[in-house]
Amino acid sequence: MGMTYVQKLLAKACGRPQTAVGEVLEPPVHLAMSHENGALVINQFAEIYEGTGREAKVWNPDRIALIFDHRVPAETAKTAGNQKKVREFAGKQGIKKFHDVRGDVGGICHQILPENGYVRPGYVVVGTDSHTTTHGALGAFAFGVGATEMASVWTLGKILNVEVPGAIKVVVSGKFPEHVYPKDLILHLIGKITAQGANYKVLEFHGDTIRGMSTSGRLVLCNMSVEAGATAGIVPPDEETRRYLREEAGVKEPLDIFGPDPDAVYERVVEIDASRLVPQIACPHTVDNVKPIDEVAGKKLNQIVIGSCTNGRLDDLEIAAKILKGRRVADGTRMLVFPASWRIYRKALALGYIQDLSEAGAVVCNPGCGPCLGIHQGALGDGEVALATTNRNFKGRMGNPKAEVYLCSPAVAAASAITGTITDPRGNRGAVPTCG
């Protein structure tokens, strides 16, 4: 019986000829990532060594990445204290993959890892963040863990009690229509299978649409796979993976490019015709409350947000800038833009995208997660409505349980910023809103 991609990956990682769904393994970890919550991991890590008389040393400092992104710059003394603890720990342990609050190497963890070549096909990647699934776009088995689990990884170099997951094969064919993007595809998929539809499974993406998709788009799909309950989202590596890692991430080492067996057994096959998709909107307060834009067009908006680990890449900023160039954000609507990394910020600046966005009235923020969470940037007032290219719209997202968050693509966000209402970038197709 053939194996899915994740089965083959775990077999290779564990030095075994094969694995079976449901089998419990302890695979070695190729990369372990934390952000500010690394301070909590440090506490748990210290507890492991308490009373042993042994110095607390991580198993391999070259396999650990620490990135400040959720609260940058620090918004409180408490955050500053946690960041100080992580800085000191990184220095003491010799961790070189440390990205501080800096304008040269900083950014959101799920962009920093790919653009620096920290993730490769065949890797087992764990992170203390649920959207670690993002890195499946490069052929890694990447998933989120808690602080205690991460402390164990730092100690042992492996992740304990990993059950080999079953996989759902998502086959996408056809060409995207104008102003339809990977974000619309993943929202459509989540709406189709529901927020629990892939619980404890892997979403494995296939089809000619995926093969022709950039790594940027694949990162969007895998980032939001967790919103369908998936343990991971994975695009089996191919020539686009090789191109990205060589040309954009600067990886020179050999790459292990492989795919699932032709006779792999999947728990379900979902087929999607990309040519039939229209812009999608996830309505409050669940990501699977998805409707075609015609059903929600005209909804009045207070805030537009473009950016995040989902849609803060250079092509996302380009899409928004081209729509907004020479236009103006509607009065009474504020717009925030936060690129996924400073590398992307500088490229967008050189290409004129930042100027076009700011001249239209957008406030361009530093790379980070602040507006997505509403922690210290972009919080909403009572009764306010936001439209965002981020990945979650749960009640309380963006800092206020008395507000509403809708999710969309960068094109929809930019078009909506001009009108101050949810607007179809394909033209004026307004309708009476039916959700929210």
C-alpha cells in the first residue's frame, strides 16, 4: 500500500521504510521555532533541569529559531521583560537564528523562516504558534505545539507521541479568474469542509493550479489549513519549491524533492475548479462562515487591514498598491498595512508600493502581528467592523469582542478601502449584506 506525502516524510525522518496512519512516532526535529512566547518555553525548559545538577543546554542551537513578531516594538514593560529574557537566553545558548526587533532582519516568524531558507522539503518543523502550518508550503511537516512540548524538544531534539495523520487530498484545477487569488481558494475550501473538516488530518494540495502557483500563494494555503482543523497543510515539493529556495532564500545545499506514492490512500478527496471561483468573504465570527462577495457587498467598514503572515508578502502589497494608486481611502474608513518582513517592506518601498499606499491614506506599520491580534496596533472600538487579509475572525480578534472582523483577499481589501464598504474588485456588484 502506497504512502501519502506525510507518511513518506515521517518514514524518512525516522529512518524507516514505511509508516502507517495512526502509528505513534518520535521523529527528530529539524527546526524548532518560538516568538515572544519563548519566555514561557524558557521557564518550562529550566524546570526540566531543576534539581538535576546539570546545566540547562539546548540539544542543538543551530536547530532553534527565535523571532520577535507578536508585540514589536514592546508595548508594555512585561513584554519588554520577556523579550529581554529571550535575548539573554539566545546569547547564552549560542542560538544564531535569532531575529530581534530590527529593521534589517526582523519580521513575522512565518515569513522569516522561508525567506531565510530555514525550512526545507522533508523537514519536521514545530513552532509555538498554531500557524506553523505555513511551512508545509515548502514540503515540511510543520505544526504547532505548546510551551511544555517545545521545552521537551529543546531538551531531546525530537517531538514525542506524534501520531501519523491521515490525509485529505485537495485537487485544484483550472486558472483563477481576474481578481481571484489563493486566499479566495483557501476560504472557499474551509467553507466547504468546515472548521472541523480536517481535524487531526493533513491537507495535501495537488492539481495543475497548485503546480502553477507561486510559493507565496502556497504559503497562504498552508497558513490557513489550521483553520479547517488540520494538523498541517502540505504542498509536495516540486520545481517551484526548488526555485524559491535557490533564488529567493539562497539555499545552496542539496534538496530532498519527493512526492507521495501514486497509490497513496487518502481519507477523502476534495476537487475544486479554480476557474469557477469568485472573491470569498469569511463572515463573523468563524472562518468557515464563508460567502461569495455578492452576498455581503455593501457592508459598511470602519477599518481595512492588509498584511500578516497570511497576506503580507510582496505580491499582496503589489495587488493592493495597483488598485489604490491614484485613489483615496474613503473618509470615515482607516486602513492599516503591515508587511510580513522588513525585507518585503524594503522591496515594496523600492518599487513604489509603500508610497502609493500611503498617498492613498493607508497607515503603513512595521512588520509584526500587532494589527492581526489587536494587541497594540489596530484595536477596534465597540460595534466597529473590520475587513482584513488576516487568518482569523473569532470574536475578540483585533482586540474587541464587541466588534466584527471579515476576512478577504488583498484585492477585495483594497477595493473596499476606496468605497468604505465591502466591494467586489471585479466591478460594482453591490448587494444587500446578508451576514454580520
